[in-house]
Amino acid sequence: MLLYNTIAIILGLITLVWSSDQFVNSAASTARLLGMSTLMIGLTVVSFGTSAPEIMVAISSALNDAPGLAVGNAVGSNIANIGLVLGITAIVCALPIRSGLIRIELPLLLFVTAVAGVLMYDLQLTIIDGIILLALMPVTLFIFHKFSNQQDVEHDAAESEFEEEIAELPKMTPLKSWGLLAFSLVLLIASAQALVWGASGIAREFGISELVIGLTIVAIGTSLPELAASVASAIKGHHDLAIGNIIGSNLFNLMTVLSVPGLIITTDIEPVGFTRDYFVMLALTIALAVFIFIQGKTKVTTAGTTQSGQLTRWHGLIFLVGYTAYMVQLYLSSVN
């Protein structure tokens, strides 16, 4: 049985990552055919698409009576996005800080993270909690849309970056884009189901809580699209979007992924899931906010051009070391 569970996890992760990539491509192509602006495609379709693996795993976990896996996946993915994905990306290349991050996106992430903490405090996620988290989604999208139109320079810069990235997506006919969208969605559901089945089996086999499995194997696996996309963007020179993509993904995880267990079934949260894991997520989010605030106020002059500050390789190393220490702590707690 252990062999089958392991195979299910490996195949589930591989197909989950592949189908997520195809889902993003086909969804972006479909949105473009429907006349959606490039910036809104980036802020909604692409952000949602990179969070699709977490959403599908959360739904499958809740329906298969493993809601702890869903909670661990949501919290663990946010931890991995900052500690692992942003850490590695910043080590690969210093990341410029847009002023909009300080004024809009980061305050929203801090607010939604605080709301999630308040809802998790009683160690339960109910349908009311799920509705509250999900209701924050349209509010957040409205704020993004409203303020992006008021910042012409940054709006144009972000639009230009998104245009470059989306221009690299494969061109599709309407029939192909809709067909691939449907196929990739079905494959996402099936691969999430296989991953949850295998992860739950591994947890039972070794007596490890589903929360820990969700925080480690599942969270890292479902964060692979963000890691691949962020590193690829940095290598290609699309630096301006890297931090914003991580913040957007974390917002989506909290509002959509964390809301799913409560919407489907009242979910009990392990005490350590709040006292340890939520506070690690909160600490990394606050650290990111502090770094961005300090560096964002710093001006860098290069070749006579003054630009905003950057998250440097040292910041990336701090995030990565912190994430490694957290993984070691999870391992030690699971074997004791």
C-alpha cells in the first residue's frame, strides 16, 4: 500500500503542476479572446491559475474527510511562497520594489492574514468563516482595479511586464483554448484527488498528522508552479512582477483555499496549526512587509537613473534559511 500511495503522490504532483500550467495558458488565452485587459488577466486569471492546485487539493481534501490536509496546504503554501519561492527568486536576481506594493498589495495581504488569524483562533473553520474569507475576494479585486488605474506610471509598467509575459503564451484558436481549459480542469481535479489519496495514506501509514503532510509534501508540491514561474521570470528579466505575484498568490490562498474546508464541512484545526504554523506564516509575512517598507524607501542610482529599492540576495537568503529551519522543526516534531 505504501508503494501505491507514493506513486499516487508523485504522479499526482507531476500532473497537478503540468495541468496547472496548461490551465493558466488556456485560461489566459480564453480571457484574451474575450477582450479582458492584460493587467486584469495577470491579476486575476494568472494569480488564480497558479493557486488552482491548492484550491483543487483543498476541495478534494474536504470532500474526502481530510480537511486538515487542506488547512496545512493553504498555510504551508503561503509559508513556502515567501520562504522558498521568493527566497530562491531573490537569490537568483535582486527584485525591484514597486511603490504600489507598499500602498496597496502588502497592506491587503497583512489585513487578510490578520483576518485569517482571528477566524482560526477558536481552532475551527465554519461555514461563516469560509464565507467571510471568500467575501474578501471581490473586495480585494475591486481595490486592485481601482488603485491600479490611479497610478499611471506603475500601471503602465505593470501592463508592459504582463504584456511581455502573456505574449509568450502560446496562441490558440477559440476551440483549442476552450477545449484545453476543460481538459486541464478535469486533469487538475483528478490529479488533486490522487495526491490527496496518496498523502492521506502516507499520513496513516507513518502516524503523521494530515496537517504536517499538508504543510510539507503537498504545500511544496503545489507551490512548484509559483517557483518555476518566478525563477523563469527573473531569468528573463521580468523582475517587477515577482514580488507582486507572490503576494497575489498568498492572498488567493487565504481567501479561496483556506475558505474551502469551512464551506464544505466544519473543520477542526490542530492547536499547533495555529500556535506554530499560522504564526510562522504571519512572521514571514511581517518580515516581508518590513523588508519591502525599508528597501522601498531606499533609492538606488544606476547609470544616472534613480530607482526604488530592491529585495536583495541577502533578503532571499534570510527567507530561505528561515524556511529551512521551519522544515527541520516540522521533521523533528513529526518523529518525536
